[in-house]
Amino acid sequence: MQQLELWDLLPSVENGFQNIKPLLFPNPRKAEKLRSLANGMTDAIAAKKNPPIAQLNPTRRRAGIADSLYQEALRLERIQSWLYAMAACAEQGNLPPILEGISAKTQLEVLASMSKDSWTDKDIEDVFASDGWYKEWVKKLKSAGIRTPQQCKRAIAALKELATERPKSTSEVEALEICQLKREAVWQKIPDYFPTPQHLLDQMIQLAELKPQIRVLEPSAGSGSICLELRAAGIEPDCFEVSPTLQEILTRQGFNLIGDDFMEATPHPIYHRVIMNPPFSLGNDIYHIQQAFKWLVPGGRLVSIVSCSYTFGTKHKYQHFRSWLRCLGATEFDNPAGSFLQSDRRTNVNTRMLVIDKPTHDKGNL
């Protein structure tokens, strides 16, 4: 407990005004209780941020439920931050008197609901005058010593001052909006849009053997999963994307979108690497891979995910693709079964990984 000295009781003169230092009365027991309440919320917050429904095949309804749970997690985080701030003040002995009676999370939940920007002073007054549903709210507030609308407003103001939230920067707001657009893109069920799972991204970057200042193409960029990994490795790729929704997401992330329909573009062999997760439907992945190969400089490397269909398909296109891979000495191996069940948009299609090097007489250029 902090020891008071005589000087704490005496007035001091500063700039011509007499100021008396406030007496502090630390309350470690209350601080411990408030901190315990805050710690007890952590698991619930984590569960709402990552609910089981978010792991199911996405639908508009499921996405809506997951987003609602995430918003609830943010609300609980705010209450948790209040509890931690109050605990720190109680420990120091400077907890605002209007908050001294608060001892339960449910009391803060009421104040959190009434602290929304949409609530007016009149709304708060109506709560205290209500004989209906809000009676439970008033009962909880009175148990905390908050008995009038004026006291309620003072308590809300004190809480906001204790746990002042740092305004989000423009880049943080942009990042949140992009995350929301990505979630919406998943439940829109854009054809052939299945974001690459993280464990496959890690493997593709390793297989690509990236080097400084090389040019890289992502011909079916989706929402930018592969592009983001390349950026993290210090490379800004060029990319194509046919979906207007996904084009917006790529553009807002600052990626260099050089076209929409990759298959309609004239190949220019200017890239040292092509890294891709092409569309699988109707066997289109093999056409995309062969077209992407044309964009490589001699000695360049293509790394691509591909459906397993080409390994057993009897149609001419599959036979020709197998022969093409053999002629180039491509490296082929299976990805773990169910890899895309870990995608943001789940599918149980099994896949393989391809690594194809373009022949050259001077590989030293890379």
C-alpha cells in the first residue's frame, strides 16, 4: 500500500493557483477482483472470434452468423479493456468515485450498450423512467450505485476516459474493409475462387526459389493470397483476375493488376517466375498452366497447384498434358489429402503441386 507523506496533505502553489494533491487510497483487493473478471473473458472472446461455424463450407447465412459473433467479440473486448483499466486505477488508488460500486461484468455490459453513439441523453433518461424491459438494466446499475441518468452519463464518460481507444489510422481502416470484402467474396461463391491454404502457400514460395529483383506473375490472383506472400518476400508481382469483385480487392491492396482474362492475353516471355493456383473446373487448370508457361523467360520456373484429374483422365487433353510434363522433366507430387478443407472457401478436391523449369542454355541469368 502506498505510504502518504506530510507533503501530500499540504497545498502547493503553481502558476499563482493553489492546488491540493489528491489523496490516494489503493484497493488491491478490488483490483484483483476486476482483473480476474477481465481474465475470465479471454476464452469467450477467442471462441467468438473463431467460431466452429466459420470452419464449415461458407454460405451467406453462415458468413452472417460468423460476422455477428465477431462483432460480439469486439463488444466483449471493449468491456474487458474497461475492467483492466479499472483494475489498474484501483491498484493505484485513483479509481473515479462514480465507478467504485461496479463489481460485475453485467453492470459494464449495460453501460456499454448505453454508450453507443446512437444513444442520446433522452434515451438514457427513458431507461431510468421505464417500467418495462429496461427495469433489469436499472436494477443492475443501482446495485453499482448508479441511480440517476446523470450518474449514468458520468459513469460512461469516466469509462471512456479510462480506456480511451486510439483512433484507427487510415491504413487500419482500409485493412478492416479489405478483410470484410474478402469474407463477402467467399460467400458470394465466385466460380473457381478457392483461396490457397497457408501451408500450400509456404510450400510454393519455398519451391519458387525467389531471388531479388526478379519479375513474378500471378495469372489468377483471386483476392491476393499468393500475391501477399510474394510481397512479404520483397517482390511485387504482376497479376490477372477476371472477377470484378476480386479485382477491387486486389486494387485496394495495391497490387499491379495488368489485365482481367489471362487466357485472352498475348503472352510476353518476361517473367522469371509464375506462381499460381488456377481454376480447376472442366479441366481448365491444365490450359492455364500451359498458357502461363509461355510467359516465362528461358530458365524461368512455374510453380502451380493442379487438380489430380490429369493423372488419370483419358481425354486427349489429359494425355497431352502428361506427355508435356514428361518432356519438360516437371517435378510432380501430391499435396496432403484434404488440403483445401483448410481454405477460406472449403472444398475436398485433392490436388498436386507442379514445378516446371523452362529450358535454357544460360541459367546463370537467374
